[in-house]
Amino acid sequence: MSNIQNYNFNMLDAYLSNSQYYDFYLAQDGLASHGMYDGIINSDCLVVHIDFNESGIFSTGSTSADTIYSLVTWTGATNTGHTLTTFGYTGIDNGYIHYVKQSGDTANTGLTQTLTGTTIEIPSGDTRFTFNRVSGYTGTYVYPMSTVSSVGTIGDYIDLCGGFYQGYFKLDGYDYEVLPTRVPKAWVAEFWVNKTQTGTTCNTITGTTLNDDYPNNEGFFFYMGTRAENKFWNYFTGNTDGNVFTDEFTDEFGLECGFCTKTKETDIRLSDDYGFPVTLYPSLHKVREITNQFLIYGRSTGDDKATCGDCGAPASGLGNETVCSLDGDTVIITASTITKTFDTNPFLIYGRSTGDDKATCGDCGAPASGYGTETVCTYTGLTSDYDFELDPKIDVIDNALGFRIREDGSIGYRALKLTGTCENDIYVSGITIEEQYSLSGMVSCDEWEYISIRYVMPEEYDECDLKNKPNRKGRLMFYVNSKLKFVAEDVDELVFKRLNEYKDKQLGVPYNFSLGGGSQGLLESMTFDGQDPDDLGLAIETNFAGTFIGGISQFRFYICDLSWCDISSNYRIDSPRYETIDGIYTPEFNPVFW
């Protein structure tokens, strides 16, 4: 190995240090992977960039931080423009849709109008990823944050004392996707944060934060997955009978019914894509996904049958899809959930009556006396009931991944995984927590530090593989100021997925990022006639309802792998702004030896 482009002097050097603290690279002139250090990687790889010192992230160009936009967009994004009339059912839960209760509105007509009458317009062609400030309407929690302006070379940043941001990047069933749900090989998330020592900058905040009630969730600064369970997983009839509407009223669950409404969830009806009725509570059908890409769709009849020449869907006939319209996506179908609950043998001949009062089939009246009280005439057929409850765990398993900096300065991740036990020869599914953390002291307090999370999988998928191949396992690496501090092996790939629900009942819920916190779940969920008590204490809330305490200045998200050289270069370029090291990268600087 003595003659690798030496050019009359030695250019091949290697430095191997303690395991799990530095990567090992061999490269010409220290240039690895992307091969250039003329600035932050800004090709197709960088798909989200938030910098609170850039006015371009704000909707009006001002410093109002309720809604913020990425400075870059993904080249594969699509948005044909949409008018969404059912966003109120879910958008109110995390503050995406604002609702303020008006004085004197004891019947909460404003809440009903917000839930049913809110329309969201998404302009065609706008492919920026958007974050919105999280809030809640139960009055139980506060979500404080503030903009800190013009601090030396750092500029503006956001000080988080219990507040955070959330944003969705895909709408199930709509032509709207501004980030991919799966990456070919790797992804990297970068942050400039300042972890605040507890009791310093946020000690003047009044009110209860998520961290106060969930101290084991404190320190979440980034979250990926679904922001909540399916809100309509159960049959909620309401907290009142529709006749009591006072703030002082306490319902049967002991909750203050300040949000009671005359309208109930059971009063609302929607329509699916085919015009069939859909209820807000668990629908009368189960939703299933068919992934068989060789499925032949229903046959159309008549003159309007589709042909493969134009691949147009038939206007009528026995089927409304053809094999031509198959685009590789999963096919959503429904199946009845009617359950037999009355097990009487319908062929049973009931007891014989005697005497003059025996029943006849003419009037099918039950006999007043005799050996039997029923006749075959009184049988009305099997009774049936609907399955009004879904499994609230099904949508969050392998669809919730959060990253924390704990009070002791350790850094790591938490994910929800499937578990189960056998009880009386019956397998009962459940959720288990998977989490791993570094040693303490990896992240300092009251200092600006550069955090990089790098997830790399051994096998690279092409576009076809991303649609069809199973989830992979990969290596999750945590860097602080470009130094590798912790590695977690064999971490399951997060593949964002839809909820097992009709599209118009899950708008904005799956396909989410959180910045500066985890996720509330359904903790602040609002529905008709108050809050559903069964929505409280579910998995997302109990395991991710927590926030980061401190400052955040920048966030970047890449959908490719960045080598250690790339990460080091990004750190060197930004570091003068945050006064962490002197100078900026020069061609003479060799990151292998730094």
C-alpha cells in the first residue's frame, strides 16, 4: 500500500481510536463520500432545513413562529392542491386548527362548528415541509416557547420551555407527499441545540407542562411516526344526554364537562370514495390492505368498459378498476364486521302449548299458558351486532420513534415494538418499549452543541424494493460536535405507514415529525361532547409526551448517508456562528487527524 497516489510524498494515513467513538475512513486528501467541502450538502439529499435566523421559514417573513416552513424542498415531492373538509375532526387535537371557546357559549356550538365546519386549503405546487406550533384546549397543560432575537453571531433562535412543533408530510389517499416514507439506504438528522440546566431559563414558567406529568419522557427533541393513535378506535356516545351544558357540570367520569355538545360522534356520517356511509366511530367495515400486485380487478360491462389502450377506469359496470390502473400501491378494501351474538338454533321447534289459548301462526301470539311459552311463529331470526371497537395499538407499533437527551446528558432513542403473551392458551398482543442510551455526560448543559443522528442500513433498496421488500435493520449512530458518542446496532427501520382507517378520518395524524418534543398522542384530543376518557393513557401519550428544555437554532434532514467527513465539515462550517471552535474549514485541514 506504499504507492497509492503518493505523488512523491505520503498521502495515505489512518487513525484508529476507541471503539464507538470515531468512525474509520481511508480517503484521498481526507475527502470521503461526497468528496467536496464547499458548504453544507444541499443537493437532492437535503430535504428539510429549518433555521430560525432565516426569515424565509416564516409565512409572513416576520418572526412569528407559530407556522414555519422548510427552506428547501424534496425533488420527488408532489402536491396537486386539495380542499380538505374533514380536517377538523383530527386537526384540533394538537393545535393545527385553532379553537377558542367564547364566553357564554354553554352549548359549545363553536366547538361543533370547528370539528365539522373547518376546511383546509392546500395550494397546488406548494411542496415545503411545514411545522406548526403544538397547543391544547383542555386547559390542563401549557406549551411555552419564545423567540430569542439577535444573540451575537447566533442570531435568532427558539427557546423551548415545554412547547414544540409538529408537521405532517403525507396525506393518505391524496396526491400530497412532500417527503418520502422510506429511504434507499440511510437518513441523517442534524440539530443545533442548547440544553438548559433545569431550573434556569425556564424557571419563570407557570402552569403544568408535559414534563411535569411525564418526567420519564423529558428531553425528547425529535420524533418520527404517527403523532397519535386512531382517534375513532372506539364507540363514544358522549358524556351527557345532550341537555346539560354548564361549565360546572361534572360527568359520570368525574370530568368537568366544559366542552359538552348536543351533537355526538354517533350523529356524524361521512361517505367513502364509493359513496358508502362511514361513521366517525369504528365503521361498519374493517379496512384491509391488499398488496398482491397481480390482482385482477373487477370486470366492467357495457360499452364503457376500460381497455388497456387508454387505461381509463370504466364509468360503470361490475367493477370500477382494471389491471391497467394498478400503480403498485396497496389496494384498500373493506369487509363486514357483523358478528353473530344470538346462538339460538333457528330450526328449534319451541314448546307445545295446550288448551284453547294455544297460539296459531295466524297471529303468532305467545300462549298465555301451557307447556311452552314460545312457538315457531315467534322466532324473528338471528340477531346481529356490529364490532364497534378497533385495536388502538395496531397503528403505533413500529410507527413511533423518538430521540432524547436525558437530564444526565446521555443521548439515545425510544421505539414502540410488538410483544405478546399467552393467557389461557390465547395469544394477547401488546406493546413493549425498546430504548438505548449512551453514557452520561455526552451532551453538555448551557452550551450550543451540534447533534447528528445517522441511521444506515447494510442493503440499499431501489424504487421497486422500497415498495415491496420487508423492513431492514440498521446501525443508529449519535454524534456530538462531529464526534461519535454512541452506536446502537440492529435497530429496526422505521417505515412510515397509514392508520388502519378511512382517509378522511386520519388527516394529519400519520406521517409526522416533531421538533423540540415527542408527541401528545390523544392527551388533548377534542371530540363531540367533551373528551373521550378512553382516549387517555394510550401508548403514544404515556411514552412520548415530553419535551426538550432549551434552545434550538437549526434542524436539517437528509435522505442519504453522510460520512463522518461530511458531518465534520458541516460542524466546521457552522461552528463560528455558535462560537464552538475557531475558524472555518480550509483545504489544508484534514478531518482524519482532527
